[in-house]
Amino acid sequence: MNRHKKDLSKWLKRSIAFTSDCLCIIVAWILAESLANPLGSLPLNTILIAEFSLIEVSICIICGLYRGIWRFASIPDLMRIVRAILLGTLFCILYAAIEKIHISYNIYIINALLFGVFLSSSRLVIRLYSNYRHFSKGKRILIVGGGSAGEGIIRDLSRSFSVYQYIPAVIIDDDVSRHGSEIQGVRVVGTCKDIPKFVTKYKISLILIAIPSASSKQMREIVKYCELSKIPFRTLPSIKDIADGIVKSSGLREVLLEDLLGRDQIYLNVEIIKSTIENQIILVTGGGGSIGGELCRQICNFHPKKLIIVDNNEFNLYSIDMELQKKIDPSKFHAHLCSVTDKIELEKIFTLHKPSIVFHVAAYKHVPLLESNLRVAMHNNIIGTRIVSELSEKNHIKTFVLISTDKAVNPTNIMGATKRASEIFCQTYNKKTQTKFMTVRFGNVLNSAGSVIPLFRQQISLGGPLTVTHRDITRYFMTIPEASQLILQAAAIDEGHIFVLNMGEPIKINYLAEQMVKLSGKEIGKDIEIQYTGLRAGEKLHEELLYTSESICDTTHPQIKQAKVKEYDWNHIIDIINQIEIACEIGDENQLKKLLCKLVPEYQTTKISNTKDETKIPNQTLAYV
């Protein structure tokens, strides 16, 4: 019944439009004759006007003038009208010539002009009336960004008022040359710092950030002023998510933490990555974890001959197995439940699959937890790396990529020191083998398992408090897909040993906590408290990406730098590694601590000092940062 009513309404509207155009065409011919007659033209009879009108109405139908909705009339509709006028006039001239009717060309020209004015004006009047009727009762919005995205969102909202109920009231843009101008009838009034003032002045209900190309630094600045206005704000997806530059208001979403902490869009050299991964047998250790899992997803996009995942966490392995079975041919995907310290099982895996590229992601990474688990940390992170590395060399692996961390630079904790030891081993082993050993070093990854963001999200859901170790503590951040893509890009670079990813500017953890509270719609101090707990054992205020003795140089990719590192003596390194392996077997932790300091002389524990307002909270759940 509803569908029948809709169809009836559609045909009624089209009938009204058709009737209106018929009248316009007839009036246009009558007026054209009246205006042209003083110039000496022969008068047109009623039958000829009817015949000409029939021709032009038929052309209007053929040109699709009645497929459009008048209140959405725009440039494409105008182009249809122009096409209908030109074709209609041409066919009328041909008809008159065939019938040997002599008519002045002045009549055709005047009729064409009147025809165009009447058809365009009728549609314009309907659109203006519709917009006025809708906009007189909608919610007023402020748009940040006077570029093509802002123009697109205004146009889209005006067409979709019945869905969104928003009136574009004013535009904010930091380009002062645009101030005072209008976009789709909406005035550009000021800069971002004026947002709170104009929200009050124009009685704004919602702010739309229409700058999909904005960097995270720009987004943080814009969001700061939006928050001062104390009204909701939304944003468009990033530019890479908007196909062909078409902005749709349905793409509006809340501002995400990634918008504020992520960085500029990554441009990958897809062809180089494809040539590296395609038709290759790839092995990923730790493939069930946050970074390892995303790395496997990215690898699948480049059609490997076979993908082998090794992980010692049964549930993580099961989860990635279930996911990738749908994404890749099951015959090309194999999941193995195995620790990287299980040499016997790993040897079977290498012999069975014969991989050509290994991504060694598996590692224990929880900083406070590893401080009291020295032997397990060293056995997994150092000896595990040695086992996978030696099996790679033995099986003639082409490329071995070690995933490292900024905590390996001047380490103050067990986790960072063991990862630095792994870097040193791979760097030195690289000179003795045909396998290309490389390391990719980067900072924290947003939303990775056990990291600070999932913890903050959980604490917010419980009503707080959010626990931050120190007011001034900072960390580098990147998204999981970003890290995985750059790892693949680095693997395709045929140079260097240690690669450092461009991490942008470090972010204060208390800023991160504050933004997560605000983005959740709550107020700091009123709904959620932030408590400072003091630095934990092994924790630094600020992480580093390079040693002072290291320098960096450019690579073929602008967001990947090559670190120039100091050289090590292989015999010295392998001797310490052998001693570490023996100490792990007998459980001599005192010896292990000495050997770790010998292998990584930069490693030094830190004394915990807290500022006066940072009282230690006992038994408080904390994430590693």
C-alpha cells in the first residue's frame, strides 16, 4: 500500500512538472512570435505552435528532464535543459524546412532564450522555496573549512535536509583571503580561534569539521577550540576514505583519537611492496598479536604464495586463523601453535614450508611485568630471536625483518634492553650471512593489546579514574595499520640495517587521557578523574628513536629513515649470547642481569622520583606505555 502511494506521488509530481513545461513551451512560442513580428516575421498559426510544442516536449522527455527532482535542481539539470533547447530548436527548423514553412530565425532564437529562462526559472523557484521552507526550522551548524569538502557538505546537507535537519549557518576558515566571501550562499566569517564566539553569536547547535586533509596537529588545534564552545562536533573521514573527492554527509562521524594522534597520510610504493611479497612464502612470528595480525592482513593484500603464522597464544592464533581463512585461499595459509624458543618445532616449520621472507614480530613487551620476569624476557626476546635468525640463515631465507621498539634506545627497562640485544645480534649476524637481516624500530602503537588506550577505555567505562604515571610523560604513537604498512615498505628497501619510522611529534599521555574523556562525552573532574600514580620501575619520561651516536639518512621512502649505527665484534656478541642461553637453562638470574648489561652497556635502571602531586596508588591496574 505504501509503495503504491509512493508510486502515485512520483507520477503526480512528474505530471505536474510535465504540464508546467508544456505551458512554458507554448507561452515561449507565443511570446517569440509577438516579439519577432515587429521585425517583419510572418505570424505563426495555432496548429504550427502546437506542432512545435509537441516536438520540444518530446525532446524534453528524451533528454530526461523529468527524471530529476526539482528541489534538487543543479548544474546537471541545467545541462539537460540546454541540450533539450538546442535539439528542440534544431528539430523545429528541420520540420519547418521539410514542410516548406518560411519562418524568421529571429523567432527560433527568441523562443530558445525564453524556453531556457522559463524552464530554469521554474526549477529555481521550487528549489528556493523548498530550501527556505526546510531551513526555517532546522538546527544551525558551523562548518570548519571553506574548501571543496566544505562546499560539498553544504550542498549535500541542503539536499538532505529531511534526513539531517541541519542548516549551514556560517563557515570558519583560517585562510583570511576567504573571509567575507560566500560558498553556496553561506558566509565565511572568521578563523578557528573565533569558533566559540561565533557559536554563541549564530546560535550554533553542531560544528562540522570539513577538512579531510587536516594533519593531526591541525585537528588537535581545531578540536581545542571546538571543545571551548561546549557543543557537539563531528568530522569527515580522512581524504583517503573519500572516493573521487565526493563528500557525503552520511560520512560524518565523531572525532576519533586517531584523528588527533595519528599523522599525515602514508603513501606507499605499492608496486615495490608487491614485487617483494607477491608469490613469496612469508613467515610471521607473533602473527596473532596486534601488530603481527595486522601485518598478516596487509600481506594478504599482496597475494603471497603462502603465509605461515607462528604464535604461542592459542586464542590469538585461533582468532587470526578464523579471520584469514575468509581472506586467503586456505591452501595458502598455515597457522602453527609454537613458541619462538621451541627450536625443534620451528625447524619442522621451516623445513615444511621453506619460507623466503621472515617477519619476526614475536616478543614479550609489557614493561612493568618483564621487570620481575628477567629470565623469561631474555629467553623469549633474545634467545628466541637467535633461534629464528639462525634457522632463517640455515634455510637460506632471503630477508629477515626484526620488529623493534623505541624502548631499545638507551633502555631503562628489561623489555627495552632485550630488544636492543636483539637488534645488536641481527645487525652483527647480517655481516656473516647471505640472508639480509634488517630491523624496523618504532614507538607505541594505538590500540595494541595491553597498551594504554584500551586501559583508558576500560577505566572510562567503569567511571574512572584514569591512571597516568606522570604529568609530563610523553610517547610516540602510530596506528596499527600505519606501522604494518611501513614495515612492509621497509622490507622492500634494499639497503641499510636499522630503519627508523618517522613517528612525528611525541604526545603527552595526560593529553591522550584528557581527549579520551572528552571524546567519550564526559567532563574531566566532574564525570571522570585523572590520577597521577608516579613512574614505575624501568619507565622513562620520554622515549627516544635514536642513540646520540647514531645518525640518520634518507631512504627511498620519505617516512622511513636509515640509522647509521656503531659496529660490533661478532665473536664478542655470540660469546655473550651463548652465556645468556646457558644462564637461561640453569635459571641464574644474577648472571643474566650481568650479561644483559655487558651486551647492552647503555642499559641502566632508573630511580623512581615522583613530583609532590603524584602520590603512588597501590594495586592500581596500569598499562605499559
